Amino acid sequence: MKEHDKTAHDPFRLQRHRTPLAGGALAIVVLLIAVLLLASCGDGRPGFWRRGGQNDAALSCPRPASVTGSEFNAQEAGLRALRRAAFRGDVFAQLELGSRYAAVRATDKNIEDPIESAVWYAMALANDEGYAPINRVERNRGGLFGGGWRPLSRYDDCRAFERHRAYQVLDRQLSRMSREEQEAVRDRVIYVLSTQDAEGYRTLARLHDGLYGPFGEPEDNPEAREALGRAADGQGLGQKRPRGGYWAAINLFQRNDVDAYLYNYLAVQTGDVGAYVLMKDFERSSPGRAQYAGFVEAKARQWTPPFEFYPLEAPASGVPFSDESRPRGDAYEYALSRMQGELPFVHVGRALRYLGVTPEAVTAPEQLSRQQIEAFEAMIGHATESRLSPVERVRAIQLAAVNGSSEAQLVLAVMYAEGIGLPADYARSFKWFEEAARQGSPEAKFAMSTYFALGVAGVADQDKADAVAYRIESALSGFGPSASRLQALLSQVSRAQQQRR
């Protein structure tokens, strides 16, 4: 008892017992704070402590009020504005379009379209505006007191979260699609990028290059590693996580050296000097890549994009998918300038009649009413301007050709062959001559015979037998020039036989 009482009345003795306990608790608190600080200095995406405490709206990048506000009565106008920006490479417009067509908001249910939504999420993932670093300060470098805990910018963080979410949504959408629907997504992405000249072709090259991430980002990009199912930290690069990656998303584009080389080559054909440097770097980046040069050059001459223009399909809302890829460059402008003087308007008039815009083929633009012009502009998703621009005249012939008019197919083939309305492209010209010939056009068959008689490098090899066959078919179909040439040929053959006798 005496000992107990002494301890109880000795404050210094009690303090000596409490000090180690208080010091230990303080050390634990300091350690926890340090751990939280280090956890917040992650690899460029929001830390675990933020994910649990903030919702998606807080982590997402901000959007302009004009894009995210109520647009129920101006839905089409809002979509047009977004598509214009998305076709020009605005990554946030692409993300917003993906969200709109996914019908995240109740007011967008009428335009819901998983294929179109997947297209724009894929475009956003392939857009380097979404992953190129803005703030160059790196995390986890130099230790806690060497500045390594300094965070990246809010802009870098929100973009990282946007890509993380885009991968999730795209993977979920593609995993629910059939093979044909996935091919439709891939073809639309290829078309959009093919309208962006050298930059678009370079992006396509990265999408097919195994040395990059799934959507052309650097291989060590955190969101790319997450999509591949690899460790998130730099030390564990290449190690598999316990859970899998986003396999449907990363397999949208198959990796192979030939296609990667092909799109690099097509980028060079636009005249871009930087593309040439990148192509040479591609050849040196892996053993054996340079050996594809001859094969790829021949393939590039036959390459055509999946569509003449963006597919004009529309969801139940009736709002068509506008094609906002406007012709650019001197070659396009020169080709368009030839439309008015060198292509008789009657061909445009016949295309409009085939499309049901007019009851009969008009021979001059003045014969079209304002309502007819606006109906066609609405059909192709253009703003109503009450006059047919040169681009819209080209679209009329293209749309009729795509929908099966052999006459429009023949005209479009000639336009590509001569560089009228569209830059000269012998591969596309041959394609449309072939389509028209398949439908029985004698003029197209005669043109095909000429292709095979003369040979067009990389498009149609010289083949005399095919040339004669097409020419005979053209003559039997009643094509005058072909019939007269065949008659002259037969008379020469008969004279030669008589001389032998």
C-alpha cells in the first residue's frame, strides 16, 4: 500500500510512464500523414483518398456552360457545334459527344447510339491532347524533402481521370457489341482520322504500332498500363495486376508492323516533312521493319478510306450524323474550283433526283427551290444556307453513288480520275468504275478495259485478257466508242486472215 501511495503521489514518476506512450502515438500520426502525402503524389491520376471522397463530377474536367447546359429545344444545334469541334481535334468535345450518344443525361435518350458513342470515346483516347503532359513537374522524384511531393496541375489530373473513365466506358460498350458493330466503330475512327491529313495518318500509325500504348499514347502512360492490366507504378511496368485490363478496348485496333508502316507512308504522301522523319525512325525502331517498304508502297496506292463521307445514319431522333470534315489544302481547293466550270450541273441534278430531292433532273442550280436545297442540306447534316456550295454538289454525287446509282458511280469515278471536285485519286477512280461496271454500266466497262489495257501502277496491273473481256462486254451493252473500236479490231483480224489465205 505504501508503495502504491508513493507512486500515486509522485507526479514525476507518472510523467515518466506517460512520455513513451505519447511519443509513440505522435510518431504513428506523423507516419500516417507522410503515407497520405506520398499516396497523393501518384502517377498522374487522382489518388485513392480523392476517389473515395469525391464524385465523378468533382474529378472530371470542367465543361463550358453552353455545352453542358439544357439544350432540349436546341439539341441538334448543340450536336452540330460539338461535332465541328470534335472533327477539329477538341478532346473535350469528343468526350462530350461520347457522353451524349451514350445517353448519360435523360434528355439525350432520344439520340442514344452505342456505336457513335464508342467512336468518340476512341477518338478522345487517341487524341494526344488528352495525355500529353502540360505541367512538366514529375511526382516521386527527389524524395519527400526534394520537391518530389509537389503535385501536378489540376488540368493534368482531370485529364487523367477522363481517360481512365473513357477506357472503362469504351470497354463496356465494345464488349456488348457484335463483330460487325465493332468494325463499324473502327471504320468510322479511321475515316475521321484520314480527313486530318498527316496528323491523322500519324495517329493511325501509332494505333497499329506495338511500341505504343493501346491508343497511341506512350507505353508508360498510367492509363495505358491500367488498360493493359499492368502494374501502375514505374517499378512494376510489365507485371500483371491480379485483375485483367480493358481487353475489348485495347483490341479495337490490331497491332501489326505492316499497317503501322502503311499509315506512316500515307502521312508522308501528304507532303509533311515531319512525317518523313517519323517514317524513317519507324524503319529503324525494330529489326526487319524496313523490309516491308516495297510491299507497303504498293498497298498504299490501292488504299482507300472506309467511306466517301461520314455515314449518314441517324438514331430514332432523326438527327443525322453530320460530316464536319471540310476539304483542306490547295489540292482540295483547286479541285473544288473546277466543279462549276467543268462538271455539267445536270449530273448533280440527276443525283438529286435519284435521292428523291427533286422529281426530275434539273440542269441548273437556279431551277432548285429553296425548300429542295434545304431538304438536301438537312439530309447530309449541313447547316441550311439555301444554296448548294461546291462541297454539297460533290456530296450529292457521292451520296447517290454510295446508295447505288450506277450513273453517279460513273461520274464520281471520272471526277477522281480527272481531279474535278476531288483531288485525283486513281485507286478511288478504279473502285467506282468497278462498282458501276458491276451494275452493268457499258461506259464503266469500257473504262475498266482501258485501265487493264494501259495498266495503272499499283492500282490495276496491265492485263490484256481482262481488257478485251471488258471491252467486249461494253460493246455488247451498246456503248458506241467501244462498239466501233471492236468493229475496227474485227475487220483488221478478218483482213489478216484473208491475206494468210
